[in-house]
Amino acid sequence: MDLLRTNRACAKDRHIDKHWRFSEILTDQAIRERWEKVRKYFFLRESTYDMTNRCNVRCEGCYYYEGEKQFATENKDPDAWKKLMQSEKARGITYVVLAGAEPSLVPELCGVCFEEMPLGAIASNGLKFIPRSVNYRIHLSVWGNDATSRKIRHAGEMLRRQVENYSGDPRAVFVYTFTRENIDQVREVADSLVENGCRLTFNVFSAPVGYDGPLRHTPASLAETRKAMVDLLSIYPDHVLFSHYSAVAHTHRQSLHNLYSCLYPRVNPSSDPGLGRSFRQYRTDLTWDRSASCCVPDTDCADCRHYASGSAVVTARMFRHATDPETFKAWLDYADTYLAVWVMGYDKSPNLSHHFVAPPGHGVL
């Protein structure tokens, strides 16, 4: 209730009932400067690629080992991957996300992709070092402290090994995935990462289709997660790549799909220009299936709060947020956070908004 009262007060204070023209919103110098910063990256058009169906850990609730994609035959031919990247460029893709089970197990294929498409990111568990010649942003998955990693990822001393591999590496962003069971561990993990000069951002566990295990969130755990996120953002503003609006979007009782209407082909049949037409999710045999294509396939859409989904779904809804200065500031913070997390060479700026702003058409909860 306190959050709802705060949100209503903020709405009243900023005269949200006024009809703001976009040009009026941009008269605020801070807003205009941030807008000019983020709009330079509107050329980014992504697709994702499963590099291998092998992995060196086995995690409870893993997205990859759900559905049919895990059974695709691996194409290990560098020339085939080179031709795929060339064809992707030809159809307008400018950004690649290398994922699958564990891309670090095929560094030579990651290198081929980088040579052809130099903007992108790799989703990795961080236990195997990816050569620096592959100059993509590297997202290192963290699901709790080392005791939790042993329990749900079946790997010992995981955080220590990740830090040994990537401390001081400008490519690395540690992605702490909040589950229902690890919220109380995030401060311990963040302290360790900051002590070692590492940056981090946050993800929210989003259940695979059919999963009803102990990692799945409840309304109470989402509220607790939101508080932990903004507390750490306040404590470590130079190391935590996040914003208040990121916390709202990803811990809301409603999923990202319900809040913003997902644009990925799996739930968006439109053939109009945009993500629904351009995005593809390639399997290890270099084929793709439109009916299954989204950034994290086999996630339950009704429970999706995944940071990778939001990077496209929330940022694509710019015009819904261009209703008043405070709502647009929140969106700019989200876009600035997304770019800092995903794009090499992009530096996060201080957030413009420091309170909870509601997603358009919804309350803050």
C-alpha cells in the first residue's frame, strides 16, 4: 500500500493528467541529453544463436534443456557459421546473442561470429574463459552463493571460479538471477563481486513451461526481490547496472508479456516490420522455428520477467512512455541500463529517476 500511495502522489505532483507533446518533454536538458545518447543505438536488431547443446553444469530450471531445441544436431563447421553470419547481416541483423547450452565450449565458433558480426553478447556460466579476441559483452550467470550453486547447479566454488576468470575483464557483466530461494544471498555475492572490481546486473527467474519447483516466484518473493535490487543499487551505484524502473518492470505481479505485449515471434504473428519479423532463434543445426522463437525459448510467457526479454520488449515501447517527463525518464533509465549491460563500450549514466514509476496502464505493483 505504501508503494501505491507513493505512486499516486508522484503522479499528482507531475501533473500526469496534462497532455505532453514529445517536444515539450525534451525541453528538459537532462532528458534531451539522455535521449540523444540512447537513440544512437536504435539501429540494433538482434537474433540469438544456440552455439552448442553441451554444457559443463546442469542447473535446475534450465531453459535450454526444455523443449525440442536441445535435440538439434550440432553444426561444428566454421564455414557454415560464417555463411550464416553473412546472411544475417544481409537481412539487417546488427547484433547477435550467442547462447545455447554453453558457448564457451566452442570458442572457435564464437570467434567466427565475432569476425563477421562484431556487436553482440555471450551468455555463459563463466567456468571456462572465452578468449579476449572474442570482444563481445559476456554475461556470467550467478544463481546465488557457492552453497546454492552446489545445490541447484551441481558445481562447486562457482563464483570463485567465475571471478578468477573474469575479474577486471571489461567484457564481463555478472547477472544475478533472483529465485524464490536466494534473495537473502545477493548482498553476500554483490559484496564479493564489488570487492573484485566486477559489475553486476539483475535477472528474475522465469519458470520454464511446466516448471512448478521451489525457484518459481510468489508475489511476496517478487516484492522482496524488488527491495533487494534497489537497496543494492543505492549501495553500489558504480557497480550495479540497474534502475528503479528496471526493478518495477521485472518484479511486477504481471509478466512482461502482460505489461507490455511481447514482440517476439513466438507470441507475435505479425509480419509487419519489427522484432516479430526480423528476430530468429537459431538452433545448433542452424535452423529456426518461428513458432518457438523468442529470446529465452520454452519460458512460460505468463511468468516471464527475464532480463533478456525486457531488453527488447520494454525498450520497444518508447511511445507508451512518452506521456510525461517522469515516465519518460524512467524509460530512458531502462534503455540506458539495457545498453550498458549489452553493448561493449557503452557506459551507464546516473539514473534520472529515483522512485518507482508505474508501467503505462498499470500500477507499480
